[in-house]
Amino acid sequence: MNFDFTVNLVWWILASCGLVSFIEHQVHQQLMHKQNFLSKRDKGFEHIFKSHAIVHHGHYSQTFSDEPVAPGEDKEIRLNVHKAPIKTLPFTILIALISWQWAIVFVVTVCVHHWVWNKIHLEMHKPEGKEFSTWSPYLFLARHHYLHHVHPNKNFNVVFPFADYILGTNAVATPSERLDMHRLGLLPMKTTEVFCLQRAIAKDETRKF
């Protein structure tokens, strides 16, 4: 593997991750959270909207996680990895006009994205204590997604939280939300930090009265 190819490979991977982040963001925001032209006229897009915005968010509006489920009963939490290359085919064709090697990297990135989504999204909502559940990157993504369920118009990224920061849709946790994330095991904190948060929350509640 020569130096030029290595540099190109790094660029293709980074560019693919960035593009997938924006695709993930827009699909989540425009198709899964909004009734639009497509969802009003096509049953497939209507199902995408209802299963996510109504069923998934309706179920997890009061609690972020609950009991694990048997394989096959987690359809509203998972993505279809096998359909990933088909769903992103228009992007692949355009990229292939620039570089067929980049197109291959992009397809692999999309498939890896879907696979990772399934692993972490299921662990977030149906925790089984997977080995990666204590890793810092996972906890960061879990907190990011927790805030999406608190603020459905924010934090649309699940795997690559890049577009949220570029497009200004990233949510900042309040003291009470930080305390709840700590309770869920998503935000490790020292006892003194917990105490300070509790005091801040108590002061806010006092001001309301």
C-alpha cells in the first residue's frame, strides 16, 4: 500500500463518514419526524414516519430504556443492513463518477453505519450490558440520543454526531437531564458533582415558586 493510496483512503473514509452523517441527519429529521409530501402519498414512507415518530417515540417518551427483547421483536429499533447499499445508491453512483474506489469505501461505510446503529441503538433502549456499553464513545452517543428523546427536534444523529453540530441541532443538557443520564448510567459523575447538580436543580425549582 503506497503513501498516496493511504492518504486517499483516509480522505475517502472521512468524507464518507461526513456524508453519511448528513444523510442520517436529514433522513431522521425529514422522513422519520415529519409528515411530508412522500409520507402523505406513499405507504412505505408513511410507515417510516409512524413507526418512528409515533410508535418509537411514543414508547420511549417516558423512559429511555426498558427490558431486553427477544430477537425479531426489535424491528422499530433496527435498520436493515442488507438494504443499506440500495437506499444510498444515488449517492454511490454520483461518487463513482469521481472515484470508484471512493464509491466502494462509501458503500462499506454505509453498511458499517447501519450495523453499528443496530448494535448501539438496541443497547440504548433495550440494555443487555454489552461489553461496549461502558466505553466512552458509546456513552457519548447514548447521551446524545437520550437528549433526542427529550428534545425530538434536536440530536438527529445516532452514529456520526457531526451534522448536528454543523446544522445547529445539537441539544445541551440541563442539570436535571444530566442527573437523569447519571441515574441511567450514561454519565459517570463524582458524588460532589451529583450534589452540585441537585443543588442547582433545587435552586431552579425554588425560583419557579
